[in-house]
Amino acid sequence: MTTPTDANIESVLRDMTAASDQRTSLWRAALKHAPARAGSRRRLAWLAAIAQRPLASAAVLIVGVGAIFGIGTVTRHTLTSPTPRAQFPDAFQWRTSESLATAKRQVNSMVGQDFLGIDPRSNAAWQAIRRADVTHKSLICPSTTATDMSRYARFQYDESVRDAVNAAPVTLDGFRNDQDAYDSDSADLRGLGQGMYVYESADSPGKADAIRATTFDELRLAADSPPNADASAADASTFGERQVVRRATIEIKTHDVRAVFLKAQYLIKPTRGEYIQDSGIRGEGDKATAELTIRVDANRLSAFLNEMRALGDVQSEVLTGDDVTTQIVDLEARLRNEQRVEAELLELLESRKDAKLDEILKLRQSLGEIRARIETMTGQREQYRRLVSLATVLILIRAGDAVQTAPESHWQAFTQLMSSSWHTGVAYLGEVVAFLVRALVGGLIFWIALAGVLIYLRRKLVRRNAE
Amino acid sequence: MDAPSDETLLRQFADGRMSALGTLAQRYEASLLGLARGLLHKRDDLAHDAVQETWVRVIRFAHTFNGNAGVKTWLYRIAINQCRDLSSMAARHASHGDPANVIEPNANAQNAETAAIETERDETIRSAVDALDVNKREILLLCYHKGLTHNEAAAALEIPVGTLKSRLHAALNELRERLNQEAP
């Protein structure tokens, strides 16, 4: 064989890598096995990873959702657990931002017998007390927490407010026995900030008792003391007969719902016109609940509530007062006016006996309309009077542990705390397990669909790997 | 109307137009397959794999193509890398005693049909080329591949053109020496 020339070499080399004459469409095959975009591939990567272990992924998902729910439940429970403030949703609470007019209106509506929550920084509140119609009232302000104490101290050093308070004939006692107030049960003012008790009269015997009082029970007793007759007369002369519609809601927890339900019915005094407006009891044992709507003599409301408090563990207590004096005064004025017109028409009818028939008929028609209005207004007035004279008390009774006595020792306190924590923890656990069961059973269709998708993805991945 | 450039086609494909890849494949698939067959000692199965894998990578990374080099160069570079990978993989299999995958220097001789139509001289040249060092063989095949200029071959190998030419010169010299030695 002769030595190959360069041309021979070039020819062979070109031939070795000559373009294939074979018809192929390898790009189509590639397209089947590779997503068009690397981005989408990356996005699907986690799905592929999940698909590798569908059961483990589903388990992790369920546990994750359960954990999130558990944390959420605990957080919600913690945040929404009944705080003293929450137990007084309708209590009057002044804030620094409230205007003097608002504060005045609130003060006026609280004449008589309610707890007030007050932010001691609220100058408007104190100004209102000084300027409003309740300047004759006695206000006891037991401090409740160290924070409140410091606020109160600042308040004391605020000259303008101090002058306002000093100028008002009110009694303020904010430095006495705050620990008792702090330790008092939830029905008291704990957590409300400064508590105020508004007395019927500055000169009532209750005021002196209240100043000497060292506990809330004593404060209550002082508040329930009968007012001084002269002072009451002075009040009446100053303010007229103030008409306040009072409503109270008291929630009681007891181990014997039926017994408390029956006892509450015996507390009313039919001779004073008191009656049971509504009553009902449902469930048994731990699930028993009862409701009573009782109309009691407004003058006896405090005494009645005291008796109710003794029947069980008070969970919440809300007292509201709706001053309808203006409405009644207005109604009576219009009524008097209508009666005057009626009298004039009657007089006219009497003096014009010889008038034409159609004129007489017109007069009688007008008279009829006026009398209808008089009757309506009389009915409204009576309704107001009934509402004012009889306070409405809604009593909610539900089953629960008996009232706990104060622990006798630290060890007892510790065991009580541990017991309480255990029960709370078990309750949380129960809620979480219940949620998991709900999610598992309720979302069965979703889980099946998810498992289907994961199994499909897994098979697809395995097939791709095999190829 | 002028045919769209390679870059336009690749961009269109990256934007989701699948047919653009088909057009690109129509331009280069046969050449790539020929080159792969040469680099892989006429192993058709491996050559097909190399080209298919080249397209897979194009599909995956089309959106990352930055245009620093031409699309053609980019395609050849991917194909060459795939051939290198497959070649070394086949060599590993061969070392594990899988005689079916052993790449013999003159494996083409086994193809009876090819052997029948090729002259003895050509066969000698092929054998001499196959006996060369891998890098020199690669340089030779790329430089004489019909679809590539020297500049494009240098870009595909990521080396300067001067280096390519000197290596080509060296490879040709060695090939000639081998052929001279074999000549009687």
C-alpha cells in the first residue's frame, strides 16, 4: 500500500464526521423528557421530592397543620381568656382621648350604683365629675395595681387635675389597701384600672363607711347602706327625680345549676311588683345551663345582686344605666300640651253648640285624634315608669366547679396550680386531637386527592428515572 | 423572507415556541450526529444518546443562553462535552469487563458492510486516526468536520485559534508518521 496523501487523509477525516443521512428527530425525544423551562423544573422539584415519599409527606403535612392549629388554639385561648376587663364589657371606662362632653354624659348616666373603670390620666373624666350633675356624689377610687398606683401618683402631681378634683366635692381614696382589691375575685374591679363607686349621696352614711373600708366587700356594704333621707331630699331638689332604666347581667358558675335556678326565683318579692319575666333550664349535670330574666324593684337592685352573688361563683357582672329623664320630661311636656288642647277643644265645643254640623264634626274629629295621641303618650309614660321602677336582671347560670376556697398553704397553692395546669393542658391536647380527627375525616376527599397526586408524581418520577 | 437566525430561534424557543427548536434541529442535528459518531468511534447508539442529551441541555438551559458565543458554537460545545462524557463512561464499562461496550480502536472494522465499501487505504487511515491520542483525534475530527470553520472549532473547544492550529499541525504530523511507519 502506498503512503496516503494529505488529500486522502482529509477525505477520510471528513468522511468520519460526515453529517448523518439518517432521519432522526432526537430533539423531539429530548422535548418529551425535559420541561421547556428550567424554571418550571425547579418549581416542580419540591413536588418530586414529596412524591418520593407520599405517606411520609402526608404525615408531615397533617402533623404540621395540627401543630399550627395547636399553637393557634393556645394563643387564642391565652389572648381571649376572660380578663377582668373583658368581664366588664359595658362598664364605663374613660380614656384620655374622650371628650368632656362624653365624660359628662357617662357620669350622668352612672348616677346611683355602678362600678366605673377610669383611666386616671383622663383629665376629661375628672373635669366631668367636677362639672357634671354628679358633683354631689361620693367617689371611692381604690387603686388596683402598681401601675395604676404610679399613674395615680402622677395624677396627684398634675396641678390642673388636682385642682379640679379638689374643687369637686368628691371623696377620693386611692391609696388604701390596693392588695385587697388586687386579690379580690373577678367580680370586683381588678384590671379595670381605677375603680370608682358612685354613691347616692355625698352625705350618706355609706360614704363614711366606704372611706373606712379596706376591702371591696366593705365597700359594697357601704354602698348598700340606706341613704340619708335629708340628703336624698336635697338630691331630689337639685336634680329632680332622675329616671334611670337599669339593667344587669350576672353570670354564675355553680356545681348545682337547678338549685341556684330555684333559689334565684325565691329571691324576688312579688309584693313589690317583682316578677320573673323569662326562665329556662337546659341540659343536665355538667352540661346544665339556666337563664332567668327577672324584674326587680330598682331600689332593691344592689341587695338583689348581693344575694345572687352568694349563690355561686360570679364569672361576670355587668350593670348599665340608661338615663331616660329627658325623654320622660319631653313626653310629659307634650302630654300636657295635648291635654291643654283637648280642654280647649272641649270648651269650644261646649260654647258653640249652635254651630253648623260639619264644623262640630270637624271639632270632634280633631278631638278624637288628640285623645288618641294622649293615650299613646300615656302608655309610653307608663312603660317608662315600669322600666324605671323595675330593673331588668338577666341571670346566666352554668355548671362548673364549686367556688374554690383560698389555699391554706403554699403547698396547697402549688398543688392547685399544678392541677389547674394539668386540666388546662389536657383540654388543649383534647382540642388538638379533636382538630386532627376533624381534619382527617372532614378533609378525607382532599387527602385522597392529595395522595393520588403524590402517587402519580412518584410513578412519573420513577418512570423518568428508569428511562 | 430571510430565515430566522439561530439566536432568534433559540429565543423563540425559550419564550415557549416549540417549533423553533425543530427548525434549529433541522439545521444542526445531522451534523451533530455525524460529529458524535466520529468522536465516539462510530458507536451509533452512543452518538444518538449524545445528541439527544445535547438537546435536553439546550431545552433546559435555553433561557440562560447569554449570546456571548454563537448558538452553533454553543451547540457543538455541548455535543463535544456529551461525547467526552459518554466516551469516558463507555471506557469505564469496558474496564469492568463488559466486552459488548468496549471501544476498540478499529471497531469500525467490525462493520462488515462498511468495510466492504471502504478501501484498504481508507481503513488504514481510520485505524491510524483511532490510534491517536484522544485530544489529537478530537482536534483532527473537529477541524475536518464539514460544518465547522477553524474559528468555530476553536470556540467550541474554548481554546484560541492559534492553539488549535498548532495542535492540528502536531496531530497531522503524528498521523502522517504513523501512516509512513505502516507503509511498506
